[in-house]
Amino acid sequence: MPDRTLAPAFKPIKSIQLPAIKKIDLPNGVPLYLADFAQQDVLKLEIYFEAGHAYAAKTGLKSVFSKMLLEGTSQKSGSEIIEEFSQYGGFPEISQQVTKLNFTIYGLSKFIGQYMNLTKEILQNANFPEEQLITQKRISTQSLQLNLEKTAYLAKRKMVEELFGVNHPYGRSHEAEDIEAVNREDLSVFYENRIKGKSFKIFASGKITDEEIKVISDTLGSLPVEETNEITVSFDQPTPGKYLIPKPENMQSTLRIARYTAGRKDPDFFKMMVTNTTFGGFFGSRLMKNIREDKGYTYGISSSISPVKDKAYMTIGSDVVKQNTLDTLAEIEKEMKIMQDELISSDELELVKNYLAGSFAGSVTTAFEVMTRHKNIILNDLADDYYDTLIDKISEVEPFDIQQMAQKYFNPSEMIEVIVGEKI
């Protein structure tokens, strides 16, 4: 009998092999990727089109297009579509990113036939009713007005504008007049150019048998499709700078500091992942220990790495009592300088590596999560063993690598700094 009064011995995670998925080409050439090893009668079906808002002629279209896809077809109203999904335990969700549009369906495997018939109807016969468009434009305008009162929204908006450029797909923002300028014809043209009759990728995870595969093949696999062009996104080096959006009435200041770092295909990426985690990537990070626990300037501060195409950017973010804004900035720079000048201890480095390994292990426990990782590989053209070698690459990082990454990327004079509030 084990002694329950003693904690089990700690065993570091040495490696994880991502469970394999299957690929089937449907009759129309559309690829269907399958993570079919769930036991419960549930499924998640994701349909990806090359139809992000970067392809739209009008900036405001990104505020309404994905919502309007579910507002009706030539055969069914929007309420009828949602009610029918709900009747069979399903839920549709459409989101539009910069280059991709994702149509996701959550539901029960046994009702996949009903979901697929509705989905096929939407992909072939969406009609964007004028009355619903007016409503969605009003809702989107109200949402934008609310966001423009939020310091976090203003800070990120300014940050990406300066990082990518105001006319860049990843930096472009929109105003109320951009939303108002969108009309039904704009939606129809975009739909015809990027959705209807255009190729897509399907990622299905959950309990999926040959029966469910046949339903998908007979519905979505029967649609006539053609390939669409893919936009080429380039990234110019931004001009560093410091920007203040005054909000003297606020009790706090919102900080965002950003710069480009190594992308996922760069040899530096995993070294930078460990460096960033040490600096501000988890609750035990140096920024949290210093600025939250020691100084008490904030409830939370973090740094993160966000991949975009073959690039990535680092963001440091926090909300601080405005009287501590300058002190917080000074402490951030102080922690950067320490990491540039001093080698990390072996104990701290081991803690960070174990945290990253454990976080990854905990993120691939279900069919849905496994598919998310494979989807990332497929959509971003990563190496097939990207996740299989992740823990190995993390474990290879040495103290000198951390110092080298800090010296290369932790230079405040090369960063974009945005403050919404007061700089006092």
C-alpha cells in the first residue's frame, strides 16, 4: 500500500508523441483531417476557408460578415438555422481572422447528418437579409464604441498599428463609418469570391466512425469547389517609439510594449520561448515576482509570444496604478538588463522547463486538443514533428541561450511602447 502521507516523487516529462490523425481526400478533393479517438458521442467540425478580412475590399466588412453568414439563406431564416442546430444539440460558430475564416460546429455525432445539411445550405445559399444587416451594423457599431472606452483595446489597437502599419492586414483598424459603409452587395461579392464554390479544409475531431465520414463525404464532399489565391503578407521592420494616449480621469494606466522576435521556423524560437516564460510568461516569472509580489504595482503583468505567419512578436502588458507607471517601466527595463547581464540559475531554468513541458502535456489530453495542434501544423506549414520534438528542444536550452536571447531581443530602444492613461 502506498503511503498517502508522502507526496509522490517528481518525474520530469521527457517527451510526448502527439497522437497521429488521419487524412482523407473527399470526392471533390477537399481534405478531411480526422482525430477520431474520442469515446463520448461528441464532435467538433472545423471548416477553414482562405477568406479572412485581409481579402475584403472594405475595412468594415470584418465586423459583420462572419455574423451575417448565419442570418439566413434562400431556404431558411437565421432563427430557423440556429433553432435547427439547437434542436439536434448542435451549436455553430463562425470567426474571421486576418487570412482565414473558420466555420465551427459543436454537437453530437449521431446528428451529423442534420448539421451537414444545414452547413451545406449556408455554404451554397447564404443571402444576407437587409434587415439583419442593419441590425448587425448597429450592434457592431455599439460594440466598437464600447471598446473605444476600454484602455486595453486602445492600447492593443495602437500597438499593432505601430508594429505592423496602419494599412497592413494585421495592423488595420476600423471606425464606425467603415461599418456603416458596408452594404449587402459587399457581403454577397465577398461570399461569391471567397466562400461559395471555393475550396476549404475540414478538421473533424471526436467520435467519428465510417458512418460520419460518409455523411461528410456525401454533403460537403459533393460541393463543386475551386482553389482560391492566398495573400502574401510581408512584414517590414517597424520604427521604435513611445506613444501616450491620455486618460487622466482613469485610476490606472494600461501598458503595452512590443517588438518582433523569432518566428516558429527560426532556430531561436524555442530559446525565446523559454526566455519569455522566465521573464513574464507564467505566474512565477520575474516580472510577476518583482512588479506584483515585491512592489505591489499591479495585480498582474505578463509577456507573451504571438506567432503571425513566419514571424512572431513579443508583448509585455499590464494595468498599473497610474502613479506607478514610470516606476513599472523602470522595473521592466531593470529585469531585462538583469537577464542580459547575468546567467539564469540552473534551478530557475529547470523550473521553467518543467512548467512548459507540463503545460504542453496538459494541453493534448483530448481529441479536440490534439486536433488543435495538428491544425496548427497544417495551416502554418510547420514540420510534421514540430510538437513531437517540442520538449526536446526546450530541454536543450542552456543558461547562455537565455542570456543571448535577452541581449538580442530585450532592448527597450528597439521596442514600441504604448501607454493609455498617464505617464507619471
